[in-house]
Amino acid sequence: MGVPSEDAYTRFVSAGFGRDLAKRLGLPQPAVLRRYSPHQPLLTGPVLVLGFSQQADAVASALLDWDLDVRRHATPKEKLGAMVLVLDDLSHPSDLAGPVLAAGASLRDLAASGRVVTVARDAAEASDPAAAAARAGVEGMLRSLAKELRAGATGNGIILHGEVDPSSASALGALRFLLSARSAFVDGQFLSVSIPEAVLPEDWERPLAGRVAVVTGAARGIGASIARTLHRDGARVIVVDVPAAGEQLARVANELSGTALQVDITAENAGDRILEHAGQRYGRLDIVVHNAGITRDKLLANMDPVRWNSVIAVNIAAQLRMNEAFLTSELFTDRPRIVSVASTSGIAGNRGQTNYATSKAGVIGLVGATARLLEPRGGTINAVAPGFIETDMTARMPFATREVARRLNSLQQGGRPEDVAETVAFLASGGAAGITGRTVRVCGQNLVGK
């Protein structure tokens, strides 16, 4: 897929005269990212697995089972598709030098859109200060490394909790996502895996086969992209939006051979109506994606009750009310998944968006507290926090403001709706069964927040 037409600068500096000019002038040179398409290889070159523990060997063996070309030692000047640093046995910060410096020596051999992934244990669970320091050091190292990578390469990490091992099914599910082109705009982030058990997909091309999903706010933009991606991955999809968007909603539903439901999600019975529709059409509901949201921006000094209350009602109160209905329904009991769309504004704040940031921070809080309620059903709930994503809304921004926003991340470009959709689809899949109560940023390692 090509670069979106909105980002002419990235197209200009990607080849030929434009690339040479940008290099001479020291201008940003965002790379065209390798994004997922069906039947493409997982990686474009060998994967180097670094680490000295038995689990490092086990991870290397698992990657071989995926038909990857695995190296345990670097070959000079051999282009690498990825590096995986298995650091589960750290006991002191001095233990980091060997694997980290070995990775550094091979960074120049990392291919365009390559991947660096660390696998380490949770620092908060260490009883020894030296072990805690080493584990925490991994986070600082990885986030800094991610800012040094070039040509569309990304650096991300996996944090293991409790008894989860690097070679457990749930950790491998997270690893596959981070290695894949599905994670093109996820950078400088950590996936926390707290549940060892997972049923990994038999068909990685259609990991949602047989599942029924509902997506709110699905008539256009990110919501429509999420619906398309879930359908591509095998799910039967119900698209939901307000009656005013009914014509466009019907087009999306027809495109996906799905069904459309016109409903205002702030209505008291919105959750019940979704359940009734899912029950009548499919006899079950497995995945809920809370994507619907609005903005009503004003400085707080100029904020009025209508702007404040409407944003809270749509962006967070509606999710709370609908979740109450879903969590008491027998239709929503087979390894259910809830994925909510938050925002980096809810993490770092944003001028003129006190109402919006409040609602999106509330989504993150909701997700953390709801996780335990889904445990008895074998379910999970997580959030995705997009950064600057190229949408109709961002296309209406003033040119200079839009250009600055695009470059304020490590990948020096805006993301696409499908970048958000890919992460949502992963969190809805069996590969993410070990991740719950977490928020994953899809922001190209935005330079605000963490």
C-alpha cells in the first residue's frame, strides 16, 4: 500500500531528488512503513535471538516452528528482519551489557521496517533491588533505542508477570504481533502479559474465524477501518452508529456482508439492543469494540455544561452502561473480548481538551478495573490509545499544525486508521489472551507522554 495522499512530504522524501535534498538539508526523512497484507511473510529477513537463558533457546525454537530463519549469533553484514532480546534472567544491571551491546553491534544490519523486541520480567515483582533495577533498566534502554532506529524500524517490549515464561503461548502471541507488520505504528511500547494460557490461532491469517464482533461508531474513519479489519480476520461484524449516519453505515455493513444497527449509544437500552440484535442474527456475541466518540473542544475557562456533559456521556458513560449489560448476558460468555479506543490525550493531556482528555483517561481507568470482572468468563478487556492518525478530521487542520503533529513521533509521520484497527484486532484475538486491563499506544512513539 502507498503513502496516504495527505502526507505529500513523506512521498517526496522517500525517493530520488526529494530524498537526496532532505538528506543534504537535514530534514526529517520518514520512511514508508511496511504494513500488513494477507499472505505476506512475517519477517523480511532472519531473526537474531539474543540472551543466555534456557528460555532464550525455547523462544528460538518456537520461532523456528513459525518457519522463520533464526540466528543465535550474528553474521556480520547479514541483513536482519528482527532482533529479539530474551532478558528473563536478569539479576543485576551489569547483566544487560552482553545482550544489549550485542544488539547494538548488529543495529546497522537491521532491515527497513525491522523489529527489535525485548522480553523481560516485571520490575515491580522483583524482591531484590538489583533485579528490580535491571528489569526497569530494560524499559529505559528500549524506549531510547526506539528513538534511534531508522527506516521504519520499531522497538517494543514484552513484560512478563507472575509465572508467565517467554516461551508460553500468551507471550508468543504478543511476540508475533510485535514482529509482524500489523504493529507498524506501534513503537516504544510494552505489552504486559499476565496470563500464561492462550489458545493461539490455527490460522494466523484468520485469527477471528467464527467470532461475532460489534463495532460502535463504525460508519466512517477509524471505526469503519476496525470493522473491515475484523472482517478480514474472519469475524462476522455488526456495525453500529447513530441514525444520522445510517446510509454510510449500511454501505459499510454491505461491504463486509455484516449487519447494521442504528442506535444512539447514550440511550439507556443501547447495550440491550446490541445484545438483542446479536442474539437474533448470530446467537452469540464475542467481541465488543467501543470506538464511538466525540470532541467538543474549548479551553476550560470557556467550557459550558453542554460541551462537557456530551463528551462524558458518549465517550465514557455509555461504555460503562453497555458493559453492565454485556457482563450479565449469556450471549457474551465464550472467551469474550472488549477493546476500547482511548487516546494519547488521556495519557499526556492536550490544551483545549479537558473534557475529551478526562473521558479518555476515564476509559483507561474503566479498562483496568473491568479486567477482573471478565476473568470468570475467560475474557479480557484492553484499550488502544491512538496518537496522530490521518483522518478526515486531521485533514481539516491548518497545514502547519498538521505537519508539526505528523513529525512529533519517532517514525516522523502520522498513522493510518488501519494501524489502530490492526492493534484492536490483535487484542480481540486469541494471541492476546494473556493481556488484560492494559492500554496500548498506537502513536509511533509520540514525544509526549511515555
